[in-house]
Amino acid sequence: MNGTSEGPAPAADLDGSAVTESDIATPFRTDLPSHRAAFAAAPLAMAVVDREGTVVDANPAFGELLGAAPKELTGIPAADLVDLASDARTWHSYREVLRGRQAKLRCKRRLKHPDGHSMWAQITVTPLAADAQGSPGVLLSVADITARRELQARLRHLQMHDPVTRLPNRTLFFERLTAALEPESYEQGGTGRIGLCYLDLDGFQAVNDTLGHRVGDRLLAAVAERLTRCADEAGQGRATAPLVARLGGDEFALLVEDSTGTEQLADLAESLLKAIQAPFDLSGHRMSVSASIGVVERRAQGTSATGLMQAADTTLYWAKADGRDRWTLFDPERNAHRMTRQALASTLRPAIERGEFKLEYQPLVGMEDGRLRGVEALVRWNHPQFGLLTPNRFIALAEEDGSIVPLGRWILATACRQARQWQLDHPDEPPIFVSVNVAVRQVWDSDLVADVARTLAETGLAPHLLQLELTESAVMGSAGRPLQALQALSDMGVGIAIDDFGTGYSNLAYLSRLPVSVLKLDGSFVRGFQYEGEGVAPNPADEVVVEAMIQLAHRLGLTVTAECVETSAQASRLRRIGCDTGQGWLYSRPVSPDRISGLMGAQV
């Protein structure tokens, strides 16, 4: 003896229900007449079990539950009758109650009646007070909870399944997906991989809008049947078929556990597309629909449910963007580009405020004398994470989210200030103009005319030393407010140039009615000139087309700038057919403002 006493342990409640003090306050007495009568008449199945675990008495309800007379059950170990030894945890708790070390045991078991039917029972074991002979034991009671379990199962099924298609719903799908990504699921054999086909119907909303939701629901149910059939066929010869679920609306998912690789997922996606493409006959309506599918397949280790679904959603978007009625496989490189694009878009506006942008300037050179006439201002983003970015990486994003307006104002002010500074630094040289690119959204979302007027006034730059460049597609389609703004700027003395001319609408009749002063020939025309003098015969058609455009521009009173001039042969041919100015690497790449200062007054 060590001088300490061990009291009874807390009650074990193996089904998760609470045990209160009232449950264990007063042990049951079987030696009192009133208690004996209640024991015999009780509708609850009960048995008295001695400290060795043997049944010493049972009431009629207990015998009826197990299909035997109560006397036939005496002398039998109670654990054998109600399956208490099938798992170590329950068996240990039961033995502790018998020894008086634990106050109570409650658990659920599935029992089989001698007539063959099964039932769910809730078993409770509680201590008894000592009887007249001083032999305490335990009271074992068994409640039939089969009906309750079945109701719970039906309710869970309703909760976890879609009422329209009868497929597992989003809740059950994520439950299965999360379980499949648990280490114990993929570390105990299998391939250790997981695959997902994330699908939605193309243009499903039109079905609801034109034929009504009832037909739409029937279409969803019919699609669900075809998807299930495809999953069953794909699961032949495997432990389990892919899980088909409706995630909401017209979105479905097929989860492939222990996938064997992208080829398996690609085959499944192909079969899904073919199954859906076949026409549907629904209540007299014959219709054809298609689907887009995002396919993801990867190792389960290190994958989260959220990450897998994000990848699937992104890939489904790609399938839609690529033309619909197709499946697309997740591409890490494409996703990285998308993530970079999102990162750039989210930091554009703050970057303007932080001063992360700078301008470089590319010379515009007179074709006859090779002297500097002007410069084009080209914006660069000195990104803290991705380094120096050229406009093609972020201008489209700026146009999408509207940040092109504040960015455009900064470019305009910076370029005009620099042009005025060159003029002040080189008073003996002819001043050069600065050309600034303008997006159409700047015209619509801001007062461009007011911005230009204010900037010229603040910097002191003469209007004729500023040129604004717009793309051909933007200018040729101008009407209303854009055209009014261009006309006002032209009246102010600002030059208007059409950039990338020859690649857009090319509405030459409309050109004469626009307030344009310069055409900038797209570089694709100039590249056709590059072979002269290199032992390769030039294509005469290139020169005919370019010469015709130059002559037309001159007849309309416009000057012409050729972009992408890279060789002296190109320059000589352009000079011969009357091109006014040139821009390209033959003269200079975009450079810093101080480099432009060194070119002023000299032949480039």
C-alpha cells in the first residue's frame, strides 16, 4: 500500500453524448421489491452483470431484444451479447466500469438479431449498489435506436445531396476531397495522386432564360446521369469510381482518388465532352449543349482542398477563354503568368504614388538629314519584385482597371517637363517635340483636353512641341466625345499622330476628316525592306504599298514616320520613297534624358 486511494474515473461516453452528475449519483438497487418490479416491467432492455462480466439476471425486454428467454441469457458474458470487446477502447472502458474505476460507459453498437435483421443499439453500463448478499455489479441497458439512426441517415443524405440531380452536393464533395488529402488516405498504398475534372455547361443561362427553370433542371438531371455513366465506366477495374458531384448552378466536379496520371484525367475529360455533346430530348425540346472542363492532376502530398479547387477554377476559366467546348489541363507556367499579372494589377495604383515609374525616350530622326526632330516618351516600371518592366507588361492592365488615367497624367507631365528642360538647356538648337502615347480610356474617363492645357501651362512647353499618339483602331472609330477631344487638342496646336498605321481599320476616306497631322507606319511594313543590299531581292510589293501610303498621307497634308527602322538599307529605301522621319534601333534604342541631350544638334 502506498497510502493513496484511487477514486472512480470520469464516465466514458464513447458516442460523444454528455454524462451529468445525475447520471451517476445513485447506483441502481436490484434487491428492493419495488426495483425488482420496475426491472421486470420496464420496456427498456436491461441486464444485471456481475463484477466478472457475466449476466446474472435479465428482464423480458432484454430477452426479446436478443431473441431468447431471459433465463437462457444468464451465465453468458455480457460483452459477447452486445459486442463490447470488438474494439480496444470500448473493452477497456467496460472493464474499468466493472472494477469500479470508471463511473459509466455509453456506446453504440450494431447488433444482429437471431432472425437475421440488424439493429443499432445504444448501450449504457452503470454501477449497481451492493445487494443483500453484498455482491455489487453493473446494470447494462440496451436501447434500440435503429429508427433514429435511419432518420439521421436520411437527413444527412438530404443535407449532402443535390435535390435536382441527386448527386453529392458541394458539402459532401469537399468532405470527400478533404478526406482524400489526409496523409492516412494516400500513405497506406495507392498511387498517392489525385485528379479533378471541374466542369460547367456553356451558355446554360440561356436555357433557363428561354425555356424556363423546369427545363433547365431537367437538363441538369440528364447531364448528371451522363456524367455518372462516364464515371462508372472510368471506374471499371478500379477500387472506386470517380465521385461525381454538383457544386451549384451548372457546375459539376469529378474527383479521382489514386489517379494514375494526366492521361487518365484527359481520357475522362474527353469522354465527358463526348457524352454531353450528344443531343438531349427534354419534354419535347431537343437541344444540344457543350461544356468546358478544367483538369488538374497532381500528387496528393502537399496539396490542399483550397489549392486544388483554385487550380481547377483557373483551368476552367482557361478552357472558356480558349473557345469553350473543350478541356484544358492545368499549366503551372501559365498560372504563374496569371499570378504575376494579378500581382501587377493589384500594385499599379500604389506604384504610381510611390514613384516607381520612369520615362525613356527614343529619337525620331529626319530621313533627309539624319537630325533629331523629336522623341517618343516610353514608360518603364521599376518594379521592386519583377525588375524593369516594359509597357507591354502593364499598360493593358492599366487600361482595364482605369489606372491608365493617373499614370497617363504622370507620363504627360513628366514628358512635357523634360521637353521644356531640353529647350532651356539647348537654347541655340531647334527645339525637339515629345510624343506621348494616349489610351482611348484616358479620353473617356478624364478631361484630356483640360489635362493637356494645364500641363502645357505649368511646364511652359509650346503646344506644337507636344504630339499625342493614338492607335489606328482607336482613332479611326472615333466619334462623339473622343473626336471632339482630338479636334480641341488639334485646335490648341497639339500634334495628333496615328500609331501602328496600316494594321487597323485603314478607313482612308475617314482619315481626311480627322484632326490628324502624322501617320506612323507599323513596323511590319518596314521589316519587308530589310533584304536590300544583302544579296536577297526585295519584294517590290512592299515598296509599292508603303510608297502609296506615303503619297496619300502627303496629299492629305500629313507627315509620315516609319517605325522599326533597323538597317541603313531600310532607311535608304524609305528616304527614296519620301518618308519624313524614322524611328528604330538604327538610330537609337530608348535611352535616358541625358543621352538625348547628347544627340541634340548632331546627326544621329
